Amino acid sequence: MESFNCIIVLNKERDRVLFCKRMNDPYKGLYNFVGGKLEEGEDSLHAAYRELYEETGISKNDITLYPFMDYIWHFQQIRMEVYVGVLKKEVELRSEKHPLYWLDMSHDFFDMNVFAGEGNIGHMIEILKMTKIPE
């Protein structure tokens, strides 16, 4: 089974969430969470920190990531691990490939003309709003 991750990053005030705007398919032109593919034999949490740093410049010193939810697409043999974290301080973002944007929590994250994931981003954000993330 192929494993991927995506990381939900909140700013310190917890009123904005970090997105990348996809520059290629899948989801070209749509907002998505940062993340990527786990490498062979790689620990899941290590992979999340690695992808986050590669795509944004956010390091382990800037944020603590927590497992949030997993998705498995059994017929496609794909697993998606979702992590969440709140920045400890303001950081200077460094995009790797896809431009990075802070979006406030008032967006319609279910709008599939704007956001990737066939509505999954909307579900994740709604569940996140009901969740107490550790300090």
C-alpha cells in the first residue's frame, strides 16, 4: 500500500491555516494542504516533519505535529495520514514548488472549484474546529 501524508498547519493564533496552491496535476490550480509520499521504510511522523520542512521551511523547532486522522482507499491501495500542528511562533515560509498561502477559517473549504480533495479538506477543517489541539 502506498502511503502519503498531509499536514494541517495553523498559525499561532489558530485563525489561519496554511495551504499550497498546486502548480501541476493532480489538483492543478487548487489549494491543498502540504504533504507528500512516505519513503520506503520511513517512520510516518518523521516523514511528516520532512515533507513539512521541504515544502515550507517549517522545522520541528517551530511546530509540534500530532496524528489527526487517516484515510484508506482500499481499492486503490492508498493510505493518507493527516497531521495537525500549531506554530509556536511566526515563521518565514519558504515554498519548494507550490506557492504558500495563509487562509482564514471563514472560507468554504468544501468548494471543489477552489480546494483539492473532493470535499475532504472541508471535512477535515470542520472536525478540526471541534478538536482541542494540545498547546
